Amino acid sequence: MLLKLFGQSFLGSFMYAITQWLIISSISRILTIDDTGIYATILGVVVTINMFFNFGIRQIAYSTESDDVLYLTKYVFYLQFCGLIITIITCYAFYPNFLLLAASLYLHKIIETLSEYQYGVYQRTDLHKKIAISRILRSISYTGTFVVSLYFSKDLILSSFLMFITNLTVFIIVDKFTIK
């Protein structure tokens, strides 16, 4: 059991590190170092706000013994919507030129938060293989989409939005996510 949890956790952390490295190194190779800094700055804002409104949803979904936890999706949406609004307000105040980039990245983070919730539900029923398959397929698809679209379009905002769309599509197809 411990090996399953450690292996899955390691795989998830490894995949996240690789995807972030590929995305950031692609930006610096295809665009400019300034664009890399812009992406990293906005990602820092987005991740910080998203972490606050995430509330450790995976741990809650996994560790709560009540079946009521299976019906938290609308609350996760509400909290993430609040996070999106705060991200937009923050970026409007401090980084108005990068508002669309911030919105695209936060939309992507909403899907990641919903994934974490779904993974917690999977963990409740010992479906660790589904978590690994989902993480791998989603990471490969949205990273590939980002890099390819960035290469052809040279547009950071478009690539970020396409990354969100790809992540959403794969999340719905692979995890067969439905709102309860």
C-alpha cells in the first residue's frame, strides 16, 4: 500500500516537473528570455492563488470516510471561480498586459484541481492505475499541444489557452468526469 502511494506520488511529481521544464525551456528556445520571465511570473501568481483555493481537495476526498465527499464538485467549482476572479483582479492591478495569459493559466489550473479531486476519489477505491494513466496522458497531451502550438504560432496566450482546452478534453475523456 505504501509503495503504491509513494510510487504514484513520485510519478505525479516527476511528470509535473518534466512538463514544467519542457514548457519553460520551450518558451525560452522558441520565444525570448523575456517571455520566459513573463510566463514564470504569471504562473507564480496563478499557482499561489490556486493553491489557496485548492484547500488540499485530494487529501479531503481521499481521507474523509463519509460519502458526502463524492458530492463536492460544485464547491470545488465555486472556490476555483473565486480564485479565477482574484487572479484577474490581481493581474489587472499589477500586470494588466498579461491578463489573458493569467486567465488561460488559471483555467488550466482549475482542471488540475478537479483532477486532484478526482484522484482523491480514485484513491478511496484503490484505483491507483487510473491516476497514473490519467496523469501521463494529460501531461503528454497538454505539454505537446503547448509546445507545438507555441512553435507554430509564437503566441504565448494562444498556446496557454490551447493547453487548457487539451487538458480539459483529456480530463473529460480519460477520467469520464461528470459533475455530481
